[in-house]
Amino acid sequence: MKPIRAAKKVVPKLRNRPPRAPASVVGGRIVRRTRDESSVNRLYLELRDRAMRYDLRPGERVNEQELGRELGVSRPPLREALNRLESEGFLQFVMNKGFFRKPISVDEVFDLYQVRVALERRAVFLAIDRATDEEIAAVGQYWADVMSQAKVMSPEEMLQADEEFHSRLVALSHNRELSAFLEQVVRRIHIARHIDVQQSDWNERAFNSHARIVELIASRDKEAALKQLTEHIDMSLKRALDITKEMTARFFLQDMPK
């Protein structure tokens, strides 16, 4: 008798289908990331810069089709970049309507500055315990080099240098999460600070306090360093609130019928 062969298992063929892109949840919606992360990131950075400059007016709807044609991109990577901007607080998403530039809010700017001062105070507190003398000296030297070139620097260059100083200051804490959170806050108050930097009389006092903060950290004087930092940011807060009010009034007047 011939041995009985086991029945051949029939495996149904699946239709060829490209693997689905990985997903994340943003604002309660499932968002799939495109496979070309580098191109999405470049697109995101371009749109973020526009949002930071308020090229989109507060409350204005984002025309995705027009934007896609202008930038030469399809809808999926554009939608992903817009979702990232929403998650960072630059845009709002309204169901069945799309993305809108968030309105300017004095209360929001105030809240962001409160977050900023909390983050930087904690960073300075940690830096005094963790940073080496060489690391502190490097931050001080960076700012000294900036000030030696200040007279020939544009307002945009001065703002970038100022933001870089605060980034390096927080990095002295050796806490990457503090640095990451501060970067997000700084982006969202960028436009107010850009206008602020153009006020040269205020800048001289504000920028001089940078060197003093570094000196106090180097001397490991926590109380004095925290006091100097808080006064420095509070001075910036007052200017930012005034500028935000001016911007709100300007946009309101521009929207009025002529």
C-alpha cells in the first residue's frame, strides 16, 4: 500500500499592497507618516518659518491645494507637516473645514513666557550643580563674541544669536528634555521677540544681563543667578505683551472694511 501523503496546505494569495506607513495620533486623529521623512521635515521647516513670521494671518484658513501647488508637493506630506504644526500650537484644525492659523492671544504669550521662565530657572539651578567651569566659560565666550560683532549684525541675526545663547544656557543643565521644551516655546514667541530685538534701547540693557547671568552661574551663586535671570525674562515679557497687543490691533485694523 502506498503511503498517504499529507494534503498540501493551500495559502490564499494576497494582492500586492505596499506596506502601510507608520501611524501616530495627533489631536485625537490617526496620522500616517510618509516614508520620506527628510522631505516631510524640509516641508515642515518651511511652513513653520512661515507660521513664525505670521505670513498666514491670524485666523486665516490654510488653502492646502494652493499651498501644495506652490510648493510642488502632494497632499499626504503636506497634511503631515500641517499636523505637526498643529501639535506645536501654530495651527488649529476644525473638522470639515481644515487648518487655520491660530489667532494672536495676549494670554497665550503670557502663559508661554511663564513656561519659559520656569524652564530656564530650572536649567540654571541644575547648571550650577552640573556644568563644568569650561562649559560655563564657553557660553560666556560665545556671548562675548556676539557682542563684539553686534554693531554690524541685523535684527534677525541678533535674534538668532540671542536664542542660541539661551539654548546654550539651558544646555548647561545637561537635561535634553528641558532643551527640547524650551525650543518649542521659543518658536511660538518668535515673532514678538523679532520685533522686540529691533528696539535697540531695550536690547542694550537686556543683552548686558546675559554676561551677568553667566558670571553668577560661574560663581555658583544660585540665588543671585536665578534672580538675575527672572528679572531678565520678566523685562522681555513686558515688551512681548506690548508687542502682541500692537500686532492684534494692527491685524484688526487691516481687516476692517475700507
